[in-house]
Amino acid sequence: MADESGLSPYVFACEGGLVLDQSTFSMQPGMALELQNFEPDTKGGYRRISGYEKWNSNIVPQDASASEKVLMSAYFNGSVIAARGGKVYKAGTTGSWTQIDTGRTGAGKYTHFRYNLAGTKYIVWADGANYASKYDGTTVTDINTTNAPTNPQYVVGFKSALFFAGMSSEPQSLIFTAPFTDNDFNSANGSGTINVDSTITGLFPFRDALYIFCQERIFKLVGNTIADFVLQPVTREIGCINGFTIQEFAGDIVFLGPDGLRTVAGTERIGDVELGTISRQVQPRFEGLNDVGEYDSVVIPDKTQYRIFFSDTDITRNNTKGVIAVRKGDAYEFADLRGIRPSCTDFVVASGESVVLHGDYDGYVYRQEQGNDFDGNVITGKYRSPDLSMGDAGIRKTFQRIIINYAPEASVNADLFVRYDYEAPNVARPAAYPFDTATVVAVYGTSSYGTATYGGQSNPLFRQPIEGSGFAVALRVNDRGTSAPYSLKGFQLEFDAGARR
């Protein structure tokens, strides 16, 4: 038997997420230089993301062109409301799409808001080109009464009233209805208009304030009615690039500013200084963005996860990029997204279950966090560790074994790569080692008796002998996209220390 008494173990947990703003010497071992379609797991480690499936197998009917993207995908009372072209439809998970609204001309991407008025549930939407409309599950009614805004882009509810903004003729105006109404714009009844000194790019009600995001400013409206409404500045030095990136996340509001992702609390507390940016460690992903880009975002509440997508008609689905942000304690961890191409999004918690939706440029509506692939297309997952010197880059190490701690949800089909000395071109590169587990681990409610192993290990170890030597080593895991999600929890490297050079 080989003498392994001289082997040195080097153990690290997968934590810290994607980091692009540090040198390899300052990075912690568990951080990642590449993390694509692996999400920082709130249970620890990096989890290969779940897939998405069609909400309904039928395409949303086109209005005039087969290239029309879905402009709204909103969950309401168990169905999805979808807009394409100048028409609005409704459908459950089966059956055809039923048209509920038509006659909208020049519609852009919709915003929507769900609310309850006098015991009746409504959803209201606005598209930037037509009157806003409300729907009670039976009838669509245009909000076109006297003094109603003609073409609002943004609509939300706040303090028992509806607020509208983004009118083409009044880009700096905020119009609201009388209290406890959704169509009364009579000033004598408490309706009104508030003007700000910058173009409004988004509205978001949060706790006891309505946040008004503008191109170069952020304000908040506090109070209960027109009698005591007060407009307060949050910052006059920085704004929001795009209103579709604004989400409530981890007890705060996250939005896309000109320097990356920001929180309202951080921006309000310290003004416009750099510390208000939470995405500094992945800043290259946000460089060069502007207010004409196609952006969307969703929150996955049960994962404390925010997703932002950079989509466009001219970019193929496989090349569409995005970023995952996960709140862990007082810090954020990030990862790259590739292969999800939303043209509109929505999420809601219904009956205790998170429903995450996106409409696509192909005319379908999809539900995220479903299945193991992207509607039949493989999920390309990639992880790369920093270049690990084990504390001394001057000593050559001869590596013997890698032990992977992982958490499977079924069988795993991936490849493990070992790369030495910063992947220098003149350094040998061992062939891929298969990171495959043939045993199917049972997941309650999804596994079938007789095809899965019940009572198996929840965090097993995968032992892989390896070859090669170097002053530093990096590990890669490339998921083949043919298995269910699993989490990489940590690694142990076993090596012999050689001579100093």
C-alpha cells in the first residue's frame, strides 16, 4: 500500500460567490473566478440552478408579426395575463389563450400592480402608449375618466390610491387618484399631481413611502392623502437607469444605478458615494450599461435571490446574460446567468408557493424554477476556483487526490478539470476527470420507488485521484446540463510539498 502519511490536506468551503475585483492572492479559496448558472445556495455552497418550463404549451397569439415579443406576463388569480402586440390574453397552465383586451396601439413593455378595492381583487396595467386598464377576472375596464392620464408607463398603488407616471407629455409628473378609488381624478375629491425636477423612470411603494426613481434623482413620498403628502429627497446625485430593475429584496429596494446595483437604504444613508453600490465585486458585468438597454428582474423570495437579465431581440437565448445576487447575512454573493431571455417578468407568492414568470421574445410565457433544463435546452453550468497556492506560491506541490463534498438532488453528470500554474500555455493539462454519480438519490415527492436510493447520504464525498504538480492549482467543474441540480459544498486537496524554487 502506498505511504500517504506525508500528504497534506487543504480544505475549503464553497462560499463568497463570483469575485472579479480582487487578485488571486487576496481572494478567499471558496470564492469563484467563474460561476455560471451556479447560484450561491442559502444552505451553503454553489447550486446548479433549476430550469424553466412553458407556463402553457400554447404560444401567446400574435397580433401582427410573428416576431412580436411578450410585453407582459403577470400572475393573477391562478392564471397568467399576457400581452403581445395590441392584445391582452389570459390562460391557465392548460387550454388556449383567451383574449380579454384589444385595441391597444403602439404598446410598449407593460407595468402592472395587483390590489384589492372594496373586497374585489384587481390587476391594473399600463403600457406607455394607451390608457391604463384594470381587470377583475371578468371584465377589462380602461381608466379613461376625466383628467385620467392618457399614456402612463408606470402604475402602482399607495395609500389606497393609484399613482401613475411616465406620461410622454409629462415625464416629470406623478398623478394619483382620489383615496379609495382607482378612476377618480377630481381634485375636489383628493386627486392630485406632484411634479419632480427629473424624468421619472420607476415607482415603488415600500413600507410607508412611495419611492420615485428618476434619471438623476430619487425621491420618496410620505403621508396619507393630498392633505399631508410630503415629497422628500433621497439623493439628488444619482438615479435609476431602468424601472424594470427595481425590486424589493432582502428588506430593502434594489435598483440598477449608473454604477451597478444599489440599495435605497445604502444610497439614502450615504448619498451617492461608491459605498452605496452592492455589486462592486462583479462590477465588469455592469460596465457600459445605459438607459436604452433591455432589462428585466425578478426576486425568488424563498432563496433570498435577485436576478437581473440583460436581454435583446438580436441576442440568442443561449447568449443572453444576467446576474444572480443572493443576500447572505450582511453580504451579497453573485453569479452569472446564461440562457434565460426575458422580455417581461413577474413573481408572486401564491398559496405559500413562489411563482416566477417571464415572457420571452419567442412569444411563450415560461415559469422559472421548474425542471432540470431550459425548456428542453441544456443548462451550461461552470465553476472555477481561484488559483490556489496553499499559502506559498514558491513551493511546488504534487497532487494526489481531490475530495468533493456535494449535495445531490439526483444523479450528477459533470466533468472535473485540474489546471496548474495559472493555466500557463506551457504547463501540462490533465484530461477531464468524470464527476459522475450513477446512484439516483431520492427526493421526497419527486422520486419514484425502485428507481432511487432512499435513506442515502445528503452530503456525500466524491473521491477522485488526480495527477500533476505545480506551484498553484485551480479547479473547474463543467456541468453537462443533463442532470438535476446539485450543490458544490467544498473541496479537499491532498498533496505532497516539494522543494522551493
